[in-house]
Amino acid sequence: MNPNQESPTSVADGRDAEDDEMRSVLGVIRVRVVVESVISRVRAVAETSEISIERARVVDLPVLLPLVRAYCDFYDVAPRDDRLVALSRALIDDSREGVQLLARDADGRALGFASIFWSWSTLAATRTGVMNDLYVIAEARGRGLGLRLIERCRGECRKRGASLLVWETAPDNAAAQSLYESTGARSSTWLAYELEAW
């Protein structure tokens, strides 16, 4: 063996030491990422703890309508304002139809809304709540508000005696699907159809 050449054992030991050091660095990075993720979640909870979610009332219509309009814009549809107001009024005036929930921050600024319509499921033999709408303004997303709205919808279902909360989303709305899957909800294989009644 050449005296200037390192033995295979010393080369292997050097690589092992480098591998151990790399694993140690990666472990620190992983721990840091986990800690940063936990801190981010704690901040999100703190930010959403000052948010109120209440049933919409007639006096809320001036702040609710822009949210509903933004939701419609997101899906590239344009129903008339008077029809959107009529929908909200129907839910406000008769909770047997459903409810709209309005989320506000500590300053009273409207951040999002959800709509639930009451229905039945023959296949499950139970009342259901259909979460027809869920919308959070862009600057309030990623802070847990969507989850809080969904949880509040579940609470409304329990009050109504509805054992299921169901909803749909667009197939290309990956952000919404990620949120929904984080709740433990299961996606359905059923297809949705629409047909104008008149």
C-alpha cells in the first residue's frame, strides 16, 4: 500500500463522519422547520381568536353583499345584486331555509362568510346541511378562518339536528380541496348535474 494513500478504512471513517455531520445538520433544519410551523400555527390561532363568527342579520347586508359578490367573481358568475340580496334575506328571515354566517375581525371588518342550506339525504336517512358557499377574503386566508367557518357550520348542523355537512368545490380549486381534506372530510365520487327549471 502506498504510504501517501489513505487506507480504505480511514476514507470510510471520514465519509461516515461527514454523513453524521450532514444528518445532524438536516436534523437541525427539520426541527427548525417543525418549530417554525408550530409557531406559525400558534400565531394563526392567536389571530383568529379575535375573530367573531355570527349569523348574518339584515343590518349586515351592506358588508355581506360585497363578500358574496367577490365569491361569485371568483367563480366567474354574475347574478344580479337584487337576487343575491333576496337569497340572503330568505336565509335571514327564515332559518328553516338555512343560515349565512359572517366572520369579522376585532375591528368589525368582514373577512368571510359561509352559507348553509338545509336538506335531507335519503341514502343516509338524515337531515343534512349543504355548505353551499365558503369564502374568505384574500388577505385573511391561511390563518385558519376557513376551518373556523367550517366548524361553525358543523355547529349549526348540530343545532338543526342535521348529522351531515356536505359541500362541493370546483375540480381545479386545489387550495379549497387542501383545506377540506385537512378537516377529515371525504371527497365523493358522485357527479353534480344542473338543469334550469325554467
